Amino acid sequence: CIRKIIDIGERADVLAVADFSLIPKMMMPNYADWYIKFAKNRMVLAYTEHSKYANEVNSSNWFNILRREDVRWGFSNPNMDPCGYRTPWVIQLAEFEYNDDQIFEDLIEANSAIRMFREGDNYVYVAPEDLQPNTERLVIRDKSVELVALLESGGLDYAFEYLSVAIQRNLKYVLLPESIDLSSEEPEYIELYSRMRAVTIKGNITAGPIHYGVTIPKNAQHPELAAIFVKYMIDEFGRSVFENMGQPPIKPAIASEISKIPEILKPYC
């Protein structure tokens, strides 16, 4: 969505993304003056009642289920989608949580061209343009929501998704520990997340808690109406909608710089 604005010149009144850090990194100061963090999320492993081993999978064994040769699973493209570049971090963090240093190699490296290496205390994976997934075992799509249809049709057994997507699509899901699901704001977990890095064709990214961001681009044709819509997103009613859809709102929302946001939004930030 950001690329459409900054590369192609499309005009948008409101821009919202699943990783707030993309706004300051890619849009500021030329295409936006501010952003607001408005909602959280967490990574889950989604599946259906028809998935192989659906009656067996849980938060303690999911990585071993994915290792099984007859299981087909997926995630979105790390070069195209925040959920995609977050998935390898979850899998690397799982090595620490479950004391198993083969999880990333067995699930990611054995089935794609993505490679992980150590850089001091940090873990950095490289996602080439051609990811070369072994489609017998691993499916990669540009966006995480594209995997939902494959789950529902039986083309996939498991897919990494956001909790909100799983709830809204009535999927079963494995809740992962906070140490790996990128949801915690506890200092010890934030520090652990920050050791996860990614090198993608779009640039370098560092892991952190999942916070969604919104802004009104400088090229907005209707900035006043856009501000009313953003208010609707972050006011009491908007927050209740997010809550009901499995996506905890940030209350109050967090503005990058209060002085730069529209007046109508200041009471909610």
C-alpha cells in the first residue's frame, strides 16, 4: 500500500499498515508528517478441523506437527507482507522457547531459500527475491489473507496468521507463548524480539511488538474527511469494533508527535 503512494503516485486519504514502523521508515518526511499506533495483534498458527493432526496440535508440539512429511503449511512473502516477515522471527524465537535449535532449519531452511545467520547476539535471516518454496511442504503467498482460502479448501493444513484474521474467519488456531508471538510489551520480551532481524528486498527490519499504524498522507485529496474517519477508528466506538474482532486497540492511541496530528484526533491520543 505504501509503495502505491511513494512509487506510483496513487492518492490515498487514509493509509493503514500492520507494522507502524513502515510509516516513519518509508513515508516520513516526504509523504507523511505523523502516524498513530492504534491497535495490537499477535501471531498464531491457524488451521481447520480438517487439517492433519487437528486433534493433536497444541502450543507445545505445533513445530513438531509442521515437521511431519505429510503436513503442508504456509506463510506470506517476507518481501511483501508484515505477517510474512514476522513468521520466520516466530520460528526462530521458538528455538529458545522450546530449547530446540533445529526448528528454523527444519521448517524454513529445508523448505525455502531463506537463510538465517548469527550477527553477535542477533539472529538475521535473508529473504531473497526468489524464495524457492518446496511447494509439497511449504506454500508462500504475497499476503497472509491469501492463505485463508487454501486453509478453508484443504489445500493447506496450517498457516501463520494474525489472531484477528483467525477470529474473523472462524478458523481454529494455536495460541503461541508471548515469548514468540510478538505481542508482549514486557521489557524482557521486547529485548528478545529486538534480537530478531530481517534482510528483505525492501530493506532491513528489526522485530518488535505488533503495533498497527495509520496516517493521512500528504497527497490526501480529502484530509478533513480522512481525519474524521481516523477518529472513528480510534474513538470509543472504533475501539470496541477492534476489540470484538480480536484485535486489541491501543487505549489511548499513541501519536508520533501530538502537535502534528489533526485537532480532532488529539483527545484520543
